[in-house]
Amino acid sequence: MTSFADNGRLRLPKIGDLEVRWSRELPAAPTSVTVVRDAAGRHFASFVVQTADQPLPELDSEVGIDLGLTHFAVMSDGTKVTAPKFLRRAARKLRRLQQGLFRKQRGSNNRKKAVRKVARAHAKVADTRRDWQHKLSTQIIRDNQAVFVEDLCVAGLARTRLAKSVHDAGWSQFVAMLEYKAARYGRTFARVDRFFPSTRMCSDCGRINDKMALNVRTWGCPCGSLHDRDVNAARIIRAAGRADLNDRGAQVRPAPVPAPRREAVTRRELAPSGA
């Protein structure tokens, strides 16, 4: 049975008292505890507790989110969150530590110390990214009753030349935070199909336009609307998420497109005999 001391210590069976730094106060008495050690040599105590969901007051606002690399997240209301790029900012220090690791002799104590330094540097980047994503996801969940995001194929993007940028963004971790926080606080969360043409569909008339290069950030629709590429995608994601959840009539699938005349004309050689 795990017990706690008042002087900031954790008492474990067969081990005794351990000095700890609490990240937060436990909401209830724990039923079990697991102590793990990461590659950086840090020890963490993970507790299992039983808690109840804490629904937040209902709101009228709903938001669609388009995730990207230039801007980490673009909201359907026009808000843009700049990508912090934690890994890129720490690249110089990581490169220097990695070079120092390669110079160390295998099996030596100096190499073990260098391995730990590299692990600590990477852990600091991961911790900073996680803390930033926790704050952003909590703010989004508190400010909106429903949150809709695109179901990105992160594994596929990680095999392209954008792999480092995709890893630095941490989309999967951020979306997972939104999903479990929405369930905890009584919000609605939904993913929109990754093949849905959110980038090319006009949020005003619903027309699906031709494909465009990645460097095209603004585009005009024949209906006369001028769109910011990312903001328009976020609005389409919100409309698609609404339709999938509550069937309000928003257009989710592409509208039927009339076939070109050359495809609509019956070819005589393909007609059945006797026709």
C-alpha cells in the first residue's frame, strides 16, 4: 500500500521514503503507483486514481482546426497559431552534443555520459513541446463546445522530405490531447476524413476547384470569393464535422459534377447490338 508523507516524500513498500517533486496535487487517493526511468536518467512516479468527468458550462461556439507546418493551427474564426518549432530551435545544441557523442569510445564511461546528455537535451525539447500543446489544447476546449480536426495521415507524411518538420509539429499528440480533454470536460470532438477536399472547396458556394501547389496561400473562386487557403480549409472542416455529427445539412461529400460533353455522348461502337 502506497502512503504519502507531509514533507514531500513518497513512501513505497520494500523501498522506503523517496524525495519527490509533485507536478500537481492528486485528485483522489491512488490505487497503485508505477515508477519508471527514462533515457535521460529521470525517474517518474505514475499514479492510478479514480476521478469523475468535470463538464464545463455549455457554449455556442464551434471551431474547425486546420493543422499545418507554417502555422501549427489555423482556426475557422481566422486565428492563426504560429508553429513554435522547438526541435529546430534546439538543432544547434543537439548537433554539437551528437558530434561529441560520436567522438567518444564505445563502452567508455565518457560515452555513457554523452549519451545521457543527448537524451536530456531531447527530453527537454519534448517536455517543452508537450507543455505548450497542453496549454493550447486546454484553451481550445474551454473556449468551444465542439472541436473538429482533419484526420491526418501522420505516418505517411513522416516518410516524406517533411519528416523532420512533421516530427517537430507533434500533430498526433496534440489531437490526442484534444480528444481526451473533450471527453473529460463534456465537449464534442470529431475527425474529418483525410480525403475530404477541404483545401479546394469554397466555403461560400461549395464548389470544388482544381488542385493547387503548396506555395499558393490565397486563391479565388469563380463565385467571386477570395480565400486564405488555411482559413478556408478550417471553415470547411468545421462544416463537415457539423454535418457528420448532427446532420444540419452542411455539404460533407463533393457535389455531383456534370460529366464533360465528350464523356456524356454515347459512343456508337459501345452500344449494344440491335440498339
